[in-house]
Amino acid sequence: MLLKNVKLNHQDERLDILIEDGVFKAIEKNIPEREGMEVLDCSEFLALSPYVDSHCHLDYVATYGQPRYNESGTLFEGIEIWGERSKEITAEDVKKRTSHVLKWLVAQGTQYVRTHVNSDEDGLVSMQAMIELREEMKDLIDIQIIAFPQLGVYCYENGLELLEESLKMGADGIGAIPHSEDTREDAVKSLHEIFKLAVKYDKLVDVHCDETDDGHSRGIEVVASEARKTGLGSRVTASHTCAMGSYNNAYAFKLFGLLKKAGLNFVANPTINMHLQGRYDSYPKRRGLTRIKELTEAGLNVSFGNDDIMDPFYPLGCGDMLEVLEMGVHAAHLTGYTQLQDALKFITSNGARTLNIEDKYGIELGKPGNLILLAGEGGYDIIRRHVKPSYSIRKGKIIAKNEQPKFTVFRESGPESVDFRA
């Protein structure tokens, strides 16, 4: 496949991109066409590496209202409802819902997703189903699986044993949820134990960490300490860390020193964090987000995720990473022009760092020929107009195409087309 006259993000000149044998073979001006070659005129397009969804619960998707709606909107009612819904879990149920929603992600430019899959479930049905889907859907999307103890490592019988079994089955990483354990002691112990398993099986770590407005929830310091002591560093991710928005600045200053030494990743889920947090506040209400701007300025890696899509924890969503990004730049006050131009990193390159896939990600010679094409000028323009990818290309093949909508205003003088560009 040959892409002609395409603009790369943060570059003004247009180049040609040649993809052969599934990898980028040439990125330069005036690459000659050859007979039988698929050629795409990209004179109106910007090329980006595909979107990365750094945090999702694919085994939950499309279960909103089953068996009942979460009327309070709280995390705890969501967990209760999922406990009821999970009794009906079958492999066919998980695969049917998940494969359908994965196509939503693909159609909107996502080709990489990290999913947290419940391990506190008899028979590990969801885990087995997701491992099968990882193989079955690999022509469209890379699925990275984290074994996740939704109810807590020590609040569910054999919780730690089921986590280890999930790793043996083929999960890519291990998680924990320390703020949901019964005691601070159990929370700390759960983190020590999952790090031992990560080292034993050479796996990634991604912890649901301090997903609460409680400023005394400080699991992050244990995660960072373990990341540093074990040497896992950038193979470790702290997801949510909502309590960081409630920490006093004196503690936060000390904490940031440890975070920088540990070198771990952070994932914020702006739509879900804004939806679930602050539920117990009157006024002022907290935003419920981690310190996205401050973490980024400290040189730490932050990426974004969908987290939930139409399930007991969140009623909305269609897998659109631009929707997540738009919420993030608003809620984190990242709306300066330069910040907006640079914001796509939260759902592209930063996500690749979180997933530890930088060796196979990016529009660079020798890497897999994966990219998306958008009719936009750059980050600011894409976010403002919510520009959908026109094409999603994977290993040199078109896997999704979006016909851009056109609008017309009818006046007495005749029809006028509407262009949302300034």
C-alpha cells in the first residue's frame, strides 16, 4: 500500500508512506507507484498512530440495565449490580458482547486496548473467553489482558490463587484493588503479593489504585515503592489514583519524589472518574481526577482509557477515545493552545508506553504498518471538531472506513454547505 502526500502530526511537509509485508518500508517524498500497488491519495489527511485505550473492562461492556439500572450512580451500587449480573456469565455471553463493542473501538481508530478481566469468578469464565477473543480479533486489534480481582484479593475466597491461575492461563499482567480491601494491612499485603507473582511469571502490573475521594487512601506509595524495589518500574501502572486530587500538597510533594524514582505509568479515565467520584460531596464537589497536569509536568507518563462502556458502572459511551480525551482536557484544565495541540499523546504514544508496546508502535521504518488517517490539521483541530478517522489501516490493509458526514443549510438564496473549520 502506498499513501501519497500525507501529513504526519507536528510536521508541515507532506510525505509518501510505503507499507509492504505489513511494515513501514519507506517514509519520504515522491515514492514511485508500481503496477498492482494499492494507492491512496492522502492530500487531505493527517496520519497518526492508532489510538490506544489504556484501561477498559471489556467483560462488562453492553450490560447496562442488566439486571437493573444503577440509579445512585455510585461505584458501590455498580459492584452490587455486577455481582448479580455475573451469575449469568457464560463464555458465549462475554464473547458476543465484547466482539461487538470491539468493532466500535476499531471503527473509531483504536487498535490497542488493555482490558482488566475479573479473576474473582468461578471457573474464570470471562478470563478464558477474553484469551480466546485476543486471538480471534488480532486481525483488527491487539488486546492486552490484566487479571483483575474486582472484589479484592482478600475479600474473595481464594482470590490470590485465582489471580495466579489467571497468569498461568495467559493473562499479560496482574492487578489489585487495595482501597477495596477490608483493612489497610490487607491492602498493603495484597500489593506485596501481586508484585511477587509479577516477578515470578514475568508479567506487567496494573493496579486499580486509590479510586476514591478519601485523601487517606495512599496505596500509590506502596505501588511506587514496590515498582522501584522490584525493578519493574515502567512495567507498572497505577490506574485511577483519584485520591491524589484530595491529597494535601505537602504530602503530594513528598510523594512525587518517590513517583519519579519509581518511573511507573499512570492511567486516568476522565469520563468514568468524573462520573463516579464526588458522589458523597455536597459542595464544593471534587472532580475526582488524578493530578494529570502535574504528573505530566513532572515527566511521568499519563495515558487515558474508556474504562467502562454501557455497564453498571457507567451508562454512556461508545468506545470513542476522542470523547475521553475531550473530557480529560476540560477536567484537567489542559485547554491552552499548545496543550491541545499536544493532547493526542494521551491516547496515542503515552498509551503505547503504558502498554509497553513502544517497540512495535509508531509510524517508523520497520514497525508494523498501523495508522489512522484523519481530515484534520492537528491536535487542536481534531479535538475541537471531534474529527473521526476516515481510515484505519493495519499492517497495510484498510480495516475500517468512515464516510465523513456533510451538512447543508437551506436558505432562500439556495443551499449552502457547512464547514466547521474556521
